[in-house]
Amino acid sequence: MEQKDIDLLRGAYADACEKYLQAFCKNYQMHYEKDAWVAGEVGTIACVCDYYFDFSVIKYCVDNDLKDYGELMRWYDHTINCSALGLDVPNFESWHKGCPRVSDSKMEQLLAMKKDLEREIKQITGKDAMINVF
């Protein structure tokens, strides 16, 4: 394949990714910015209103005409909490389809237990502790 053909493909891909990002922002009533792709890597991860979304999430939401901001943010918060606790993080498609997940009450309980443990470690050692459960 010639370089000009590769450049055309890259341009078409970048345009498609931008259109997906625009549609995603419109569906969720979020501010669209052209330079939202992290490190300028179009089609990877976009920073939208201080949230980071992988292109697979953006594409899935647009392809399925999803617009429930609350569901998107519940998933986003859940992924952050799962990461902090070393739990498996569901992708958005699985979440949207109702995959098994830790309940909100259990998540709060686990996060509180982690915080208590970090506090106990600080009392013993005199140093701040960040429990890494990975």
C-alpha cells in the first residue's frame, strides 16, 4: 500500500472518530472539544468534561443511541471504585447489558473497610498508607 493511501485511511479514521466523539457528546449533553484525544492519539481515549472514555465506550454508546447520563456516570464511578479495590472492572457494554456487579451498598462497605485499614496502618506506622489491593 502506498503512503498516500495510508494517509487517506488515517484521515478517514480520524474523521470517523471525531464524528463518533461529537455524537457521543451530543447524546450525553457534554461539551465537545476537538482536541479531546489523550496525547493527540485519535481513536484511543478521549477526555470529555474531565472524564476519560475509551473509544470502545464512545462507539458503543453512539451505535446503540444511548443517552442515559446517569447510567454512564454510575458505570464510570463503579469502575473507579472497582479499580481502587482490585476488583474486576466491567466494560460499559457488559454493564449496559446487566452483567453481575458489586452492589452500591457492598461497594460503600468495602471502601469504608479499606479506609479504616489505611487509618489503622497510619496509627501504627505514623505514615499515610494507600492500600494497594492488586
